[in-house]
Amino acid sequence: MFRDEQEAARIGVSGVPAFVADRNAALSGVQSAESLQKLIQHVRLPE
């Protein structure tokens, strides 16, 4: 469990609900549909 907590902190999870995309980006707390869409686009598009 400690390892899971470290991973969550690394990607920015600080509360629930938490939305994690590709283990590299995350949003915590209640989010709008627009915010979730941006999260998905962020991990789908090459940088």
C-alpha cells in the first residue's frame, strides 16, 4: 500500500475521486467533463 501511495503522490493524486490517465497524469476531486476531456487528450497526443 505504501508503494501505491508513493505512486499516487508522484502523479498528483491528492484526494478522491481521482482520475489517472496512462500513469503519467491525474486529476483529483470532482472534475468537469471538459477537464476530463483535456486529461485524455493530453495522454493521447504526442508531445
